[in-house]
Amino acid sequence: MKFNILIVTIALLLTSCFRAQSPLEQSLKLAGDNRAELEKVLAHYENEGDAQKLEAARFLIANMPGHSSYGTERINDYYTIALNLARSGMDPRAQYDSLLYLSQNQFAGLQSQVAPDLKIIKADYLINSIDKAFAAWRGNRFAEHVTFDEFCEWLLPYKCVEMQSMDAWRDTMVAHYGASLTEWLPNDESYNSTFRALEVVREYVLERLGRFEIYTEAPIPLRSAETMVNLQFGRCIDFVTLGVMAFRSLGLPVVIDEVPCYGRFRAGHAWFTMLNDRGEELPSEWDLSTTPGKAFFTNYTLPKVYRNSYAINYDRVKYLNRSIVKYPFGIHQTDVTDHYVRTADIELPLPKDFRKQEDYAYLAVFDGHYTIWRVVDYGEIKGRKIRFSNIGRNIMYMALGFDGHQLVPVSKPFIVHKDGSLSYIEGTDGTTESIDIKRKYFQSEKVVEMRRRLLGGKVQASNRADFADAVTVYEITNEYIPDKIPTNCEKQYRYWRYLGADGTFGSIAELAFFADTARLKGRSIACPFAEKEIIEKAFDNNWLTNFETSAGDHDKWLTETDADATGNANGAWVGKDFGRAQKVDFVRVVPRSDDNDIHPGDEYELKYWNNRDWITIGYQTAEGNSLHFDNVPKGALLWIKDYTQGWDERPFLYNDGKPIWW
């Protein structure tokens, strides 16, 4: 929070009182007592007579407002502890737990102790950083294509992300990863290729990394060079940052791009993008784990993509100076949405009853978790029109405006279609309908693939442990099966199992047997080639752990591809030995998935959007794997919310008996 306040404060200082001054003079004035350090840098390069280095120094100082670092030495105490943990051989999960505890207790409040770089950076550090950047650029066959302007953004900056330590990070990275290029065997095909050089370094760094990834609450990020090269765990941005530090140190031009929130997903994402020697910008999709330039999130929609630049975006400074809301858009970001997707410029009418308080409106996408509507951009209000530029297509948006107290809707939800046209979700005309809901979130390609693995699966019973006399009491022929499959079996059997169809590895998330409503207990059994540690995953009542005989990650629904699987694909089964013949009335077979199907026992609320707010239609506790609601406003935007677990939820329209997810 304090970092955002600092950004706004810096932006406000770049106002009318500085209009007659150049950006460089503004920065020198904002540096206060530290001005002398910055003037030493300029004087050094004036005396040296290197015009490019002098211009680079001026660029860095002129655009330094808004860049910040820790203003306390306590951060180094934290880094020392982290480094000792990383070198101790402790399990990465335990390191994460320890640093999260320290972040919340001993070092609580540390992240708010922020200082502007202008006021703390030293001349020797900046000079050394500039010289090292030029050494990595000039005479480097992998950077010959980089122009000076590109150099200033893709290689020159003295830091790669905010709050990075002002240490000798380039030297540290070269010491740890420079051998990747010096040991690269010369060849006549790719030896001068910037892309191939980056791949060599990327693979070298990746081999030396710990890879425990975290998706929940994170400790204070590790941003010193030594802690980064010893990184054992982290979020995607941590591994991206390490890559950017390593690549830039070796003269490989990269930047960090990010999407604040996907068009149909609650989260955002950041990745690195390289500039190859053909002039192509190649994004990495994930982090160090993916080759840049491959297909980029082909199934994801992107409302906005921003490049984390070093230079100040003066359009955003203007916004922060003029707006009342002062939404904390970063002043060191550039809109590069059209580098990734086709975009559209749109114009919306401002509602007649809305009293404009400022000259800006806000573009938002549905989030549903962190906040209902997530702001991703701003647009200007001119007259009674709102204008948004360069926005991603095939996405549902909402325009918000400031009413003097808070941001409120100033448009109906609208869809920018693939062809760039715009249509509003008009809402209900007063008629109602009945609907059936099977999920609270759209089905990904993997979810469908895993659901289809049930087809041909069989529920079988036997009184022999080898199932030599197995009786098939149910065969799955439909992707949507009841929560409790009736066996219609009057005879009693001791052994019961789920037998997966050939080629499916027996993939399921959960298996349960019921006598009437009582869940039966027994000894877990499985095919001889099933790993012992995964058998109980079919019976742990956790639908995000999985039984499967392949070599994939059994605790994630997103499996290895079949091509990578090493287990037995045919004849896989798992079941129960009840110790004696037992009558079974119902069987529950749950497919591997993201657990966003309607979950028995969870409490749900169905809502609709009335163009001002979400209105409750009704609450239900799921008795099976579907919900039925009557008196649902026809044509309305709907949202089914799970109050028991999970946070992946999307709004939808209901057409022809099916949800259309947005």
C-alpha cells in the first residue's frame, strides 16, 4: 500500500511547478540531499567523453522518479536468514513456511519501509551499473541488433523490478550463469542466434533451480542477487525476475510483460519477453520453464497487456494529477496489448442520470474473488462519451465511474466481440425460466479430456479377489453421470471396483460406495501396478487429489500428457474389499477435474445482474452434482457462487439449456 502511495506522490510532484523544467532537472530537484550523487554520475560521463553513456545516465536519472527500494537495512537481515535457509539443505516447503512466518511476525511492516531511489542511490553504484550494461551490449554478437533506444529499456536499467537490491547483481549473475555461454560449443547454424543463446542460458539456469511453486500467500519476495541465484521456491514472477536478471547480465535483451487480469480468469500473470535478432518480440508464456516464442496462452483472452518499462509513462502521470480516484496504475508501464492480440477502440454513452465528478472512467472485467469488478484500464470522458482504447476482444467488460464516493457502474455489461463490434447484455425483459446448473466455472480443455476418460469405465463386483468372475453392474456411457450411480444390484459381493477403460490409466478423483445413504468402509485395493501412495487418493474425499497409474502429478488435475506418462494405461482399477459380501446400492465415481462441478454438500447462491448490482435468486445446498432453480430472469447475466470452497467462478448467460460463460 505504501509503495502505491509513493507512486501517486511522485506523480503529483511532477506537476505544474516543474513544467518549465526538463525531466532531468525535475529529477535532480526531487533528489533533495542526494542530488550531488546524481550530479557526480553526469560529471563522470561528461569528463569521460562517451556521449552514449552520458545520454544513458541522463535517461536513467530523468526517469528515476517512481522507482523505489527498501529504505531500511533490516531487509538485509531478512535476506541473510533466507540465504542461510537455502544453503541449509532444508526442504523448499519448509523454507517457504519459515520465511512466511518471519514475514508476518519478526519482519512485519518491512514492505512498507520504502524510499525513492532518487534519494538513496549512490554515484558509484549507478556508474558501475551503466558501465556493466554497456559492456554487455557493445561488441556482444547477441545484442548487435539492439538500438540505443531499445538498449535503454531492454538492457540498461540498474534494476529489473521494484524493490530489487542495489547490489552487484550483474556480476553475481555472470559468475553463476556466464559459463552457459562460454561452454556453448561453436557451430555455424545457431552460434550467433540471440534466441538460441537465450535458450542455452534459460536451460542452464533452470537446471540449477529449486522449483517449489507457490500460489497462495507469499512471504517477502527475495530480491537480492545472492538470494535469487539460490532460489528454492517462489511465484511465477520470482522465476521470471531471476531470468531477466540473468539474461540482461549476459547482454540478452528482455523485458517483463504482464496482464493485470485475464478476460475469463480471476488472476493476472507476468512473463518475460525477449527481442531476438530478427526484431521479433517473443513472450515466454510462463517463466523460465517455457521456451519464448511458442504459442502464447491460445485459449486465454487478454483485456490488457502492460510492459514494465523503466521510462515514465507521462499519460499516467497526467491521469494521476487530474483524477480524483487516483487508481494506482503504475507510472512505469506501457500498453502493449496490440502486440499480443487484436484490439478495439470503443465509445460508450455516459448515462443521463450520472453526474460526472472527474474526466475519467474505468474499464473493468469480472473477477468475483478479490473484487467483483477488477479495474484494468482508464479512459477519458469527453462530453457525454467514454472512450477506451486498445482493449482486447472476445471479452465481457463493465465501465465504472466515480460518483463522488465510490466507483459505480456507468454502463451495462458489454461484450467486445472477435470482430471488434460491441453488444450490451441488456438483462431481463421480465420473463423467467427454469435452469439446471452442473458447474460454476467454464470447462477447460483438460477438464473435458479428463471427464471423457470415464467413458467405457465400469463398476464391477466379485466374490474373488482377482475379479475372475467380475460382474459389471454399471458401464459409463455418458460424460455427465449422476452423483450416485444406482447399481440396481440385489446380490451381495465382497469386492467392488472401478475399472478404467483401456488407455485411461484408471483416472478418477474419487470413488465411494453406499448402502442406501451410508458410505461403506473397507480395505482399499487396486491393480498390481498401481503405486501404493496413490491408491488412497481415490478415497480421501479430496476431489483435487487423484488416482491414476501414469507418472503424472497425482495431486494436480492438470496431468502430464499421455506421451510423457510411463504407467500402464490399460487394465487400471481401484476399489474396496469389504471383508464380507456386501450389498451396494450406489457408487460415486468422480472424474479428475478442477473441482468446479457442483459439489454435493456445498452451499450455493445464484445471482443475476440488474445493471446496478447482483441480486439474489436463491440459495441451495447441493444434494447431488447439479442444481435446479426456478423463476430465473430470462436473458440476465448470472453468477453461481460457492460459499463452501473454491474461488473459481464466472458469470454466464443461459441459452438453449446451456451456460455461455463470460
